[in-house]
Amino acid sequence: MSKLSVEAKVGVFVVIGIIILGYMSMKVGKLSLNMNKGYDVKIYFDSASGLVEDVPVELAGVEIGRVRKILLEDGKALVILRIDFNVKLGKDVKALIKSKGILGDKYIALIQGSPGAPLIEPNGRIVNTASTTDLDNLMNIIGDVAKNISSLTRSLANVMGGENGEASLRSIVDSMKAMAETLNKTVQDNNEELVKIIENLSEFSSAINEISSKINKGDGSIGKLINDDETVERLNETLASLNAITEKINRGDGSLGKLINEEETVDNINSTFTSINDYMQKQESFRTYLDYRGEYLFDSEDVKSYLTLRIQPRKDKYYLLQIVDDPKGVKSETDITTSTDGGTPTTQHTEKNDKDDIKFSAQIAKRYHDLGLRGGIFESTGGFAFDYYLLKDRLTLSLEAFDFDSDSNAHLKFKADFSPLKHLYITSGFDDFISDEGNESFFIGAGINFLDDDLKVLLSNMPF
């Protein structure tokens, strides 16, 4: 047998290498000899960014096919899937583009619908799709949030900065210090009264102990009732009689027994109690609040007062009625028409502020999670407002817009209300801050509010 030449040996090794390379390629790419077997399904996405052909199609984390083609059709991305014949998809199946981790390759994930849904035919279409948020969109959103936070910080710095802002903060700190000193002095002045109250409680406890000792010895009516054997025997006979009556009722004897044991009567009673319970739950969810707040206006050195009644039938909805005592008064305009000697009519326009008149507000509010919307009448003019609730509703940021007069700028008011205690809150903000008539003013103040249950307690303790 002749030996193989060098060229033949090289050729054999090349052929073996090609076979091994082809086998490894089929394993790595998860290909098979029947890779073209299956049926096609179409999907339309608004964007197929990052998705490439031949990536897996998974259902419940199991690969059931591959992406065969990605085309552009009518401004949308047409993705054609090749699904294995042994996998049947319902028409209510949902498709979305997902990633293997944050920066991993994208693939198609399918979420199966109801088991009894009709099946998708070959070359059919998956209608239900869901868009995904890619990293670029997420970074854009984070950038917008950062800009908004920077703008808010700059606005707070403009409001609280400077000599006026520093003086306002110093005034707040001084007021809180004075309040603490007043409370401390009140406690010290009433120290003797507190000692007397503690002594009275101690005497009351001693009296209770003495009474209990007498009862245990059999002294007095209660002591004889508890320690007398004859009395105890009579009580046992009474309990035995009650037990006999209970047994008759359980057997259905007598009118009361029939009333309790008849199913129709029991059903009617249960239905009545259910209706009463539903009505009581609705009444318990209905709340009424009474609120008073005063705002000190630094510009005019006056106090603006608000008396508010809030009727809240549900947690996410309430009605607001308000009386406003504005030191600037109520602005009124009149046109007076007169005739001259020549017969030519002239009209004179006059404006005045009546400081004795009050303003009123009537609004309806709706809350969506932490955001509240209000609309209606604001200080005798139409307007709307946005409220944002923080710290479990202890902090509320509000922006009100009203009095949209064509001759002047709208009345815009920003305020922040913080409740350090249950019924007490402090407020601060900037009123009419885009006024073109010089009415803008920084303000600070406080308020007190009561729930309907609190009002019942207060009124019941009144001396009249």
C-alpha cells in the first residue's frame, strides 16, 4: 500500500477541520437540520431598535422559534417570526421586546393568553404588543427630572435668599422660641395644680382598695350579695331558668323560637342589618372639616383671613366653601354715561375698592394619588389649582390661578402648608407674584382645622 502524499494529508486535515467547524457552528447558533421547519407569524412594533434577525423567540422562558426577518412597512417595524410547528399560539398572545439584563441582547418574549382562545394560523398576526423603555429614554426622563429639581431649587433660593428672606426666617425662629418659652412658663406656673391632681388620683386609688376590701369581707349590700349562700343559690336557680328558656328557643318553641329558627325570618333580618351596615359605612366615610387660617402679608403689613368649610364624601373627592377677608377689599368698576350741553354723550370709567366687603370661594376637588385638582370660584372669580401631597399629607404644595382679567395679569399664588400637629399647621408662600399692579407679596401664617367629630366634642363641652 502506497503512502499518502503530503498534499493528500493536508487535504484530509482540511476536510476534517471543515466538518468540525460546521458542527460547532450548528451547536453555537442552536441550528438544526430542520431549522426552516415551522410557520411564520407577523408582529408590528412602533420601534424595533436593537432587535436583530435570528434572535430567540421565547414563551415562558423556553425558546420556541427565531426572528426570521425585520422590515419597514407603513412607518412601523414588521417583525416576522418562525415558530416551531409543535407550538400553538392563541390570538390573544402578547408580544414584547425584552433584553437579557440591562445591556444584554434583545429578544422577543411572548405571553400566552387564555387557554380557550382561537389559534393563530400560519402567516397570521399577533395584535397585542407592548412597548419597552430603552436606556436612552430612561436617561432623558432622568435628565428632565434633574432639570426640574434644579429649577425648583433656584426658585426657592430666589424666594428665601437675600435680606428679606433672612429676616423672614429669623422672625419664624424667634416666634417658635417665644412659643417654647411661653409653654415652659405655663407648666412652671401650674406645677402646684399638677401635684394636686396626682395626689387626688392617689386618694381615689386608696378609696377603691378600701371598697374592695369591704366587699370581700361581706360588708354592705354588694358584699352580702356576693358572700351570702342563700343569694348565690337564688342566682343559680335564675340561671337554670334562663337555660331552660334558651333550650326552648333553640327547639323553635314559642313565638321567639319560631322567629329565630325560621330561615325566611333570619334572611330578612340579615338583609336588614346588611342595608343598615352599608348605610353606616357610607356615613362614616362622609367627613366635614372646618378650617381657619391667617396670612401675614409682608408687602402691605396686613392679615388676610380665610374661613373654610370642606365637605368630603369620599377620600378622593371633596367640596370647598370659603369666606375670604382680604385687606385690599373688593374691587368694583362702574361706567357712568353723561350728556354735555352739545348733546354728545360721554362715558366715565371709575374703579374703587370696598374694604368692608368680603370675598367667597366655592370649589370642587378631585385627587389622583398624590396630585389634587381644584376648580371653581376663587375669591369671587373663576380659577383652578393644583395640589401636591407629601409626607403622608402632612406637607401640601399648592399653585392657584384665578382672576383672569384681560386688563391685568392673572392672580397666581404659590403656598406650602405643613402640619407639625394634628389640628395645627403653618403656611408660607408668595401671593400674586406676577402682578402688574404692585400687589405681589411674600406671606407667612398659621391655621387650625377640626373634623366633625372634634366639633361635636367641642360643642358638647360648651357651657350653654
